Amino acid sequence: MDHIYPILSEEQRIHMLEAPAGKVSMVLDTDTFNEIDDQFAVTYSLLCREKLEVQAFYAAPFFNSLSSGPEDGMEKSYQELLRILDRLGEPTENRVFRGSRQYLPGPQEPVDSPAARDLVQRAMAASPENPLYVAAIGAITNVASAILLQPEIIRNIVVVWLGGHALYWPHTREFNLKQDIHAVRVVLDSGVPVVLLPCAGVVDHLLTTLPEIERYVKGHGAIGDFLAMRYEECCEDHFAYSRVIWDLSAIAWLCCPGGVKTHLTHSPILTDQLTWSKDDSRHLIRVASAVSRDKIFGDLFRRLESLSGGAGK
């Protein structure tokens, strides 16, 4: 039997999908050890203090050459979160939570975890008028599990997810998406308000280089040196090399006005072939169509400068 989700009116969903004007509460779900962009996004979220109250961080599972399996990827991400918050002098107790040890085993089978339980608790304490923003920059397992554990939370949250490719792309075999197809379908089919940040064709414009990192990141506090080290380590030869810092987009949509251009469209259907299918009878979501690379990096660099007393540009 299909899982029963609360029904949101389209008017309510559209209202919740408007870019936030004031300060909001958020949690960040991240596969922090998978690449180097998560570290930048975690830092960015904590530097946007006038815009974001970051309540919690959730370690997401991942499985590639950097991990021996989803659980190992989650644990490595958990430990990386602790390292980042330590360098920023941020508290970690009751704020950093281990997530799912595996991907969803079936279409509507949640994976219980401290992260999913914490998300349920915080979401139930929020409201449609003051929703909890769930920025997710890895496999969407933890978020989908929380929705399945307590479907009522879709009334009180807005999911800002980096995953998949542009809706016009010939396929959507993107790392975050293809790891947990069941979880993606839960999020896109449940009616929860979603801001989708596609990778290829949209967010892949968020490129930077080692000289830029050395000039505007390195030397700005312990975290600046840490981020610069992670960037330098990511490639043996930086000659004519640039790298996408994808995950900044999820934070930028919340705290950098004009940094991410979006529009409303009908929630796509994820096919078994990992392509997008269109159905105009489905509920609306918000989808990013472009990012302002310079505006987003400029915002991040100015905030990092403040850590060492820089004057800004």
C-alpha cells in the first residue's frame, strides 16, 4: 500500500517555496568527506549568521573510492563535520548526528538513524509559517527516512537539495541521485516543498582555482587554511585546473540574494532509466536554472575575510 502523505495546498506550497527574506532556521545534511565542496558549504552556512541559524548537521552516507560502503562514508563524514566545527570554534554536542548506515532498502522503507530522528523532532517543532529549511547536499537518504518515519513533517519543512542534472539533460545519473533512487522518489513524490539544484547544466558553473583559493581563502583563520589544504590536496597538478564547488549553491539560495536563479515547475518523475519524465498534473517545486558564480564566491570570500579582520573587496 502506498504511503499516505499529508496533502498541502498548492498555494501553501508556493508560499513556502519563496526565497526567505529574514533569518531562518536550517539543518544541513551532508556527505562531508565525499568531496571538498561540502566543507566549503558547511563553513559558508556558519558564516551567514545574520541569515541562518544552523541548528544541526547530519552525516549522509556515500559509497565510492573514498569509502568501503555507505556506513563507512557516513562515519567519515561525521568525523569531518567534527573537524570543521572545531576549527570554527562551534559547539558539536547535540548538534552533529550520525545518519543512515545504508540506503533505503525499498520504495517506502526508512532507515532509522539519530539524524532522521533529530530531523523529525526539529521539523515537528517548526510550522508552515516558520519552516525548517533542510539543506541536503548528498544522498537524500536521511531526509527521505525522516519523511517516512513521520510524514507530517512535510507541512513544516522546505528541502533544498543538490541532486540530479538539469531537467532538460539527456539523463540524470548524478552521484547524489543515483546512490538512493528510492529516497529521491520519496522526496519528489511526497509533496514536500522542494528547491532542486541540478548539477550538470546549472550548478557546474561554480568553478574556482587554486590561485583564487590561495588569495581569498588561505590565511583567513584556521578554517581558511583547512579549506585551502583540502582544495590543494584534491588534485596533483593544478595547472589550468578548476574545480566545481557544487554545494555552495544550497547555502547561497538561502543567504545570497540573486546568487541562484530559480523558477517553479512541476515535480519531475524519476524513471527507472535515470532520466526525468514530465507530468504537468504533479505538484510544483522550485528548480534552479542558473547560478551567479562571482556573486556566490564573492559573498563567501568576504565572510572568510572577516575571520582575520580583512577589509573586504
